Amino acid sequence: MSVNMTKGQAISLEKKDGGSLSAVRMGLGWKAAPRRGLFGSRTREIDLDASAVLFADKQPVDVVFFRHLVSDDGSVRHTGDNLVGGAGQGGDDEAILVDLARIPVHIDQIVFTVNSFTGQTFQEVQNAFCRLVDETNGQELARYTLDGGGEYTAQIMAKVHRSGPGWTMTALGVPAKGRTFQDLVPTILPVL
Amino acid sequence: MAAELMRGQNHPLSRNRIEIRISADVPVVAGVTLADENGQVRGADRVAHPGSPALPGIEVSRQAAAEHRLAVDLGTVSAAVHRVSVLIALPTTPGGLLRFGAVAAPRAAVVGLDGTEVAGYTLTGLDAESAVVALELYRRQGAWKIRAVGQGYAEGLTALFTDQGLPEAAELAGGIEEAVARGMARSVPAGTTQTDRSRRTAASVAGPDLPGTAPAADSAYDARTSPAASGTPAAAQGSTPTGGPVDYTHPKRHQASPPTAPAAPAPAEGPASPVAGDAVGWSMDERLYNQVWGMFEDLARSTAAYRSAVDFAESRMEKELDQVLSDPRNRLGATGDAARDAARARQAQLADQARAALDRDLAQLTAESEVVEPALPPAYARWDNPVWHGYRVPTEPPMAVRLGDLHLPESAPLRIPMLVRLPLERGLWIDSGLAPTADGAFPDAGELRHLALQTAVALAARLLAAHPAGEFGVQVIDPAGAGASALAPLMGAGVLTAPPATGAAGVAEALGRLTERVDLVQMAVRGGASDALPPGLDTSRQLLIVNDFPHGFDDRAVTQLRYLADEGPDAGVHLLLVADREDAVAYGPLLDPLWRSLMRLTPVADDHLADPWVGHAWTYEPCLAPAGSHVLQQVLTQVAIARTKRM
């Protein structure tokens, strides 16, 4: 059963049957800019980028984004850059896979962010969402709509952090400005 | 109900559109000849063969394969044709078999379009024959009949065609041979450099679903490229009674399973037990290659996680200790000690956790390595692997060869095979100089030079063994003749193309010949006329071992060598330099591009190779034959025998 999350809401990634999740996918989807034809339309493509920053004790250790698709330890993998978006029907246009069991022991938080690489604010982007999927069975665990974006070009969407033996996801929804994740690090630090 | 025919027996055929299936233990060439009412084949245009696979009503495969399906539509065949003969021949490729007696009896079957077998015939009792007429379809009173023929020819296709009255029999047989060789060249696996794919992005708990154990060798082409089929024929053929009882199962099927023959993967909780060939690929060769690279990546990443965690634990402890020190209250007394102890304990705890995670991964990779290593084909195997004792000259080159072993300090004793794709894209340089990190344990300079040349010889032997007979040649330049003892295995087996070139004149002559060859190939390729090469040109790949570079080299020779390093690989000329860079210091920066263009290997363990994912410094160790072992000589002897057979 999928949960529609609101800002600040936390859900545990423990499974109902007591087992814990082993692999999750953070999906990002948005609707591509409308097209009026191919010639001379100067369609203003919307390029959103999903990134994941791995923190150890509030120090960024590694980052996975379109220029570094796999974390050095191999636990977090980006499936590749989508430059234009999709149909806006709820499918993932970019995805980041996290193998929770293989995350290095010192990493205690992974923060997922979205940036508008082409500079449009979220007001101009339709049907943008991020969601968390149990990668082993494809079930959606949580969905977070990027609505009310306002005059922002980035958002710190959610963090997955250790809690006891398992992991918990917290929806953050903190707006920010920036072209890539580097611009966001100052904004991320307070929410860790 | 299918009829099983005996030699000479015939059987009525009630339909026109049929398929003729041929299955054999080894790749064979299949063809069809069309004869007139007098039993004569009028010309080469009445023969369907790999070089000309389609005639009206007839279609055959373009290449040699262990299984064929020939399409025949007797309704479309010209009315002048009274007899359709189906022939099978062993390809005369280097390293190939020369007689049907050495393999299990091939089988030909006539099958309807719906897949039902009309009649089949197993060609038992063949011996020295290398070409055979398996079946014929002939007209009898307006209807077609099948006859099991089984007429073999020890002199091959030429004799077969001559017997059928074909005037240009020899030319046609030669043309078929060429077409088959082209087909074989085409079927060498194309470059799929999918090395950085995730093997277990998310499925580490679900257990691998083992695509590798699926009998992907169902098609004849896979079976042919599978090292399971070509790499271990000694055992398979030794146990195959030639011309023995008829075996109606597909002869290839049992060979499609991985050599370690694991039971079905246990879909149990926890990490599934590893299986050799557990990776994607079109052949066992490719699957093992991808699996080894997957293990390489996993070890690189797992170690990255460990090092990152340990570094973090270290830096956190230092920060905490600094804090303790900077607080004046902690300078003296128990609170300070307690805080320091706590910081150290936190560091130790995290380091222990990281080590436990690494140990878990190492255990898994070690278990995988234990099943993968024994399953490796010769080109991928260490010299102490028993697979070398059953070594047979292959019919086609493998995807890659093992240049040595790789490990990280944390991962010892686990060794990852260093597999590099063939043909080699870069030349190799065995560094005979003392490594700058010498800790006194290295042998002295003379011994190191000897060891470097030994490493080069072991590599050359491996490359020779990995290629079909006559497709790979080795030449040696040893200007001062200093390497005679290390070169002995190559010289003794007589596998060198020519005796080692010595002296300045020898160097110039050997380099000149190879340079000319690269020039010619390049001209032909650029001109788009690769068949316009001079007939005398040896088109096999050549490995040039240069010992003691730059000893005996003048400026012109150095220039030629640089040219060969740059342009050679694309034209089939590969370099293997044994050199100490210090010896070439007089050339200054002139030679820097040469050193950079070569892959540096060392005769002793040395950590100088970086992986493509994280960039760890991996320790390389060469693959040498175990002390006192004669495996190198045995393998080279086989190579030499296969080569003389082909001559």
C-alpha cells in the first residue's frame, strides 16, 4: 500500500513481516515540456536531475549524480540522465537504486535531491513527483508530490537514514535553489 | 513414425517442402549438389555451399556449424535436376579435425515443415573421410525418394566433387574453404565491453537467478563458440566411441552445461552458492569473462567501502581527540582519559564493523573464485590449472587471455584473473628494471631480467595456445642473444616463426619485415581492398618479443618500433617489450609516448595497475608455470604439432 507522504513525515522501511528492505529505488518523474511540432518550436526542455548524497556523521562522503553514476562502494546506482522528462503519467524518468545491505557501515544518511538543470522553477514543471519503491517486488512504498514548488529550482526531497538495525525514510520537501547538488549542500546540512 | 535408414536403404518422400537437419559433434560444412539424369553435376552453379548458399529450391547455411537446417523445396528445383545430394565436410580450418573417424557419427534427418521427422540416417563407420555424401533425394517415376548414401572421401570435397563429374572440383572446394574461414572470422564474438554493469544492483538477497546455467548453447553457433565445447574436447572425445552405437540425443546438449556441473541453484535464504558462468553472455567463454570482471568490480567496490569507512573512523577519532585536548578540564584526570578511550573505542568499533562487512564480501568472492577458477578455459586459467593437461589447439581464439593475477592488500589471498580482450589493443611491456618501491626483497638485476623474459615467454606461449594453429606467430628480437635460456621453451618446441634475430642487422631485418607488413595491410584496408594483399603475405597475427630494448637499436629501428607500437595492433602486429626504462634514458623524452602506449607488467608482484571504477592500486603478479612443471613445453609441443599438420 502506497503512502502519500507530506513534508516531514517519516516512514520506517521495516517490512510488515518484520524483515527489512534490502533494495529500494528512488524514482523521479515529471512531464516533459509540451511540444507543438518539431521544427522551429524552440521547445524549452525541462531537465530535472536526481542526485543522492551519502553522509557519514554529517560529512558528505560520496555522491551519485549524472556525472558519477555509481558510488565508489557500488551500493547506490543512478540509472542515467534523462534530459527531457516523460509523459507525466507516474513513471520514473530518472531512478536511483540503493542496495541497503551494501551501504558502507559508516554511511548513516542518504539524501535525495532534485535540481532543475535547465533552470525552470517547479511552478513551470507539471506532475513532478518522487517515490520510493521496494526494488525486490516493485511495490511503491511512498510517493511525494513536488507540488507548490514556488520559485525554486531545487528540492531536497527525502532522506533515508539508519535507525536501529534498519532504515527509515523521512520526507523533507525543503525547497532550495541551485543547478546541481553542489549548490544544495549548505541547505542539506541543517536537515540532517 | 520416422524411419531410421541403413546405408543404401531408401524411403519414399511424399512432400516437396522439407528441411534437412544435420547434427554433428563438431562444426561441419553442409552443402547440396544438383545432378542431372546421368548423375553428373554440370557446374559449380549446381552446388549450394557456404560461399553460395542459395539455389532455386535449396538453401544451406553460410558457415560451418555443429547443427544445420537446410531448406529444400523440391517443387522449385529445376526439372533437369534428378538427384539432390546432401554433403557434409569437415572444415579445413587450422586446428580443425581432418577425419570423421575422430568424432561421434554425424546424423542427417529429413524433417517436414511441421517438425515431424520423415527419415533419419546416422553416418556410422566413417574413418579417414573428411567429406561425405550423407543423403540423396532422387526422382523415381515422377516422385521423390530418399536414399541413405554415406559415401565418404578421404581426400575431401575435391574428391567428392570430382566423383560427381564436376569439372572445376578443386576450385570449388577451395572457394568453400575460404567462405567457411570468412564465416568463422565473422562469428568471433564482437566487442561487448560491458564490464561496469551491475551484477547485483538490487538482487543480492534474492539470489542470482543464474542466467548462466540456462543451456544457452541450444543453437549450434553458441555451442561452437563455447569453450566447454572446444576447450575440453579431450575428455569428451576420448569417451566418444567412434562409429559406436547411435546416440539420438543432441550431441551438444550435455556440453552446454557449465564444466563444474552444479546442481540447480538453491533458491534458499542467504547468499546462494556461487556458480561458474553466472553472468550474461552468448557463450560460456563470454559468461566467464563477464563473471570475472564482475568479481573484479565487486572486490574494487567492496574494498572502497571498507577503506572509506576506516578512513572516516580514523578522522573522527582524531577530531574527537583534538576536542578532548582543547578542553582544559580534560588535561588532567580521569575525565580526559575516559573521553580518549571512548573516542578510540568508537573508532575501533566502526573499523571492526567495516572489516566484518569486507570479510563477508571476501568470503562470498572467495567461494565464487573457487568454482570459477577450475571452470576457466585454458586462455583464462593459471598454468597450474588441470585444464592445461587436457589442452587441445582451439578452432577459434577466445575472447580474452589472462595476463596475470590481481589483488589488493586487504583481499589476499584472493586473486582476480586479469583478463584482457583479444586481439590485444596495446602492446605489452615487461619491466625488467628494479621497481622504485624495492624493499630489498627483489632479485638482483640479472635475475630480474631473466624473470622478465620468462614472464614474456609464458605470455607468448599462452597467446600461441589460445589461437588456432597458424593464426598466431611469434618472432623474437634478442640483439645480444642474452635471452637464450629463458627463450628455450619457445625455441625447443619450434614454435617461433624464425630463429631469434640478433645483432643490428637482425634487428633491422625483423623490424623492416613487420613494418612492411603493417604498411601493406594498412594500404589494403584504406583502399578497401583487403583481398588485394600479395599472395605470399602471412596474414596471421604476429607477436614480436623484443628483449633488452633498446640494446642493438639505432635511431631508425627505434622509429620503426614506435610505428609498430602505434599502428601494429590494427594490422595484426603486437609488441611485447622486455625492457628497463633506465636503459633507454639516453633517448630522453623521445620514447615517452612509446612507454605510455604500452601496458606495463612486472616480472615480480608490483602494485601499479588501477581498476576502472575506483582507481585502487592493484598488485599485479605474472602467471608463470609452477617450478618443475613441464606444462609450458607440453602445450607448446601440441601447438607445434598442430601447426605442422596444417602445413
